[in-house]
Amino acid sequence: MTLAVLSWLSPAPAHADSVRDREWHLTALDVVRAHQSSQGDGVLVAVADTGVDDRHGELAGAVIGGKEFGEGASGDGRADTDGHGTAMAGLIAGRGLPNGAGVLGIAPKATILPVQTIHGDFGGAPTALAAGIAWAVSKGARVICVAAGTSEYPEMRQAIDSALRADVVVVAGAGNTPKDTGVAFPARLPGVLAVGGTDRAGNHAPISATGPEIALVAPAVDIISTGTFGKYVTSQGTSNATAIVAGVVALVRAKYPTLSAAEVVRRLTATATDRGRPGRDDEYGYGIVNPVAALTASIGPPAPAASPPAGRAGPGGGSGRLPAVVWVLLGGGTVAACALLLLRSRRRSE
């Protein structure tokens, strides 16, 4: 299996001044209110994808030179023949246009580092993605958005492990049904923030894969964003939810710059809006990401440390490679559910 994106794009004929009204996820997540607390200032977000067309008006000044990976690669990531990476960048850091027009991203003052590892219909190699992740870490990325799935390669495990050790929050898509019957790789790796999708009503989106590794969900269907050549696209898939959550991570990292990656993840999962069965479940994880609560809530001290559940050792094997709170928050089963109950009990008592 080659590297493949997790959403399907379709042209969205629209004037820039009508686009904002179609960004239903901004209202659903109360993003304008969240922007009163943070807009992602100073946070570098790596988008490991098909590249980013920074000629789009909403991305002007939001994208710096990156790097292309793969056979014959020579570009700086600021070209996109597919449009997927440009759409992800818009969801994360679109800066809008004058008079409230155009695409507004979740973290409009964050900076995008394009890491071109997928090449349109030709896909990409898992080893290229691994090299791109390692490079993004070396360039100071605080968040890495992987809105793609691929085969399990040791190079990928090593790259994710290194990113987590470097205090980077890695956000990855759960995958899309029917192709993905469980959570995709690398989202299913322990320590990675695995993201599923919801529909307009906040219900589980049928397109979203499910599984014990799901940590959060976010809007995934009928999402409009920036496309190539100044156009707009709508898409369906957990790629959208992944980019949205990556944007929320950027908001939190900007407001709380001293928080570790594990503490950022804890803040997002502890403040998520619970859906489905009480507590963590395989469709919604800990719930729908809640940017306002993630930026403003008092969540109290972390739950007691717990060992990884059997069979859920850290990336690359072995245990104890990450702070215990990551295992508590991202592991499946009883340990994760108990941790959430402890966190909520503490919040109610505050």
C-alpha cells in the first residue's frame, strides 16, 4: 500500500464572499469565540501531504518554504497538483479575505510548513513520509498533520517515535470506510492523536473508521476549503477532521507555550464534548474537539500514571517511551475510560 490521502475533493463553485457562510464547522465549534483566546500565533504546523499552493489568497503569507520528498524530488513543497494539501492548509491556517470573505482557518495566525510526500494520483511512499516527518521535526514544527494513511513500515514507526520524543503533537486521520475497516496507520500508533469524523449534526460520520485508538472527532463532511489555482473545493473524509484538530492543537500550543505535547493532548481530550456512550468509545473517542473549552477550562492535575495496556507498547516496541499520561489518554479499553472519569470527576469538583 502506498501513501494515500483520506478525503475526496470536488470543485466547489463559489465566490469568496459566500465561502465563509459555507464553513459550517466554524459555527459548530464556536471558532470565532475561540479566536478571542488564541489564533495560533507563532506555531509552526507541518502539513505532510500533496504540497500547498500558496498562491491562494487566503494562504498568502501563511506558508513558508518546505521540502518535497520522494524519487526525483526537488521542490520546496509550495506546489500542489492534487489540491488535498492546499485544502488541509486552508482548514488549519486560512487567513480569510477582506470583509469577512474567504476561508478562515482554525488557527489563522499559525504558519504552515509544507512537506510534500504525496504526488497526486501517483501516491507516495511510506519512506518518503517518514523522511518528511523527521525533516519537519528538525525544522521546529510543533504540530504535524498527517491526513493520510499508509502501510506499516519501520521507518514510519521510527519517525513518529522521534517526533513524539521531540515534544511534537502528531495528529493523524482515522481513515475512511469502506476502505479502512479499522483505524489507519499511522493514526493507530500509541501517542498519535487519532481523529475520526462527525457530520453536521455532530453524529458519527459513516465515512469515518472506528476503533479503540480514536482519541477525538471533528467535522468531516461537506467541508469547504482552499483549492489549487485560487479555486475552492468541498470534501468528505477524516482528512478534514484531522486538519481541524491540528488547528486546535496550534491554538492551544500558542496560548500555553510551556505545555508539553502530552499535556496539550490531555487538555484536548479532557475538554472534548462527549458523544455516544458516556466516556471514551470507538466512534467518538473522548468526544468532539471543543476549542473554547480547550483554551479556557481548568482541568486540574493529571490522573495517576498508568502502564500501557498489554500489547500497546510504545512506537518501535518497549514501554515507558512517553509520559504515562499519553498512555492514559490515548490507550484503549478500561484504562482510558477510567482516566476520563477521573478527569471529569475532578472538573465537577472544581
